[in-house]
Amino acid sequence: MKGKYPLLCISVVFIIGITMITSPEYEEEKGMIGLVFDINKTEKGFTFSFEDTKGCHMRCFSYNEPINNEIYIIKGNFSSDGNMFFIDEMKLSEQA
């Protein structure tokens, strides 16, 4: 019996570690990668469409102008209603 408990503890730690690595929070810390297109200039910045690698589309706002049809890694937060993603950090994927 004494040999089974350490094995059980190691298994639980391993499962928790894998869960943390694959959780959405972990991915958000790294940023989302995707294609920028349909850029519009606004009074305070730029709005554009973003399609991530999973095929999800969202509308984004940034103070900096992105390059159309380029791959970016973005970080930020959604608006309270979830309709707009406000960019905190945006890098061309080659620069990441």
C-alpha cells in the first residue's frame, strides 16, 4: 500500500500541470495569433477584423495601425458587452 500513494500523488500533480498548460488563461497570457483584415481608421485609432488560428472572428480596436492581411500576435481585453476586443499589445508574428 505504501508504494501506491506516492504514485497517486505524482499522477495528480502531473494532471494538474497538464491542465494548467492547456487552459485558456495560459493561452491568453501568450496572446492570440491570427490574420488582420478589413482595417478602418477612426477618430481615435483603428478598428479591424481578426481571425485566429481556430477560425474565430472578432472585431478589434487599436491605437496603432496594423498592416492589412498580416499575421499578428495580439493581447488585450474584450469590451463589457463582448463586441470589441481592445488591443493592449500587438506584434507581427515574425517579430514575436
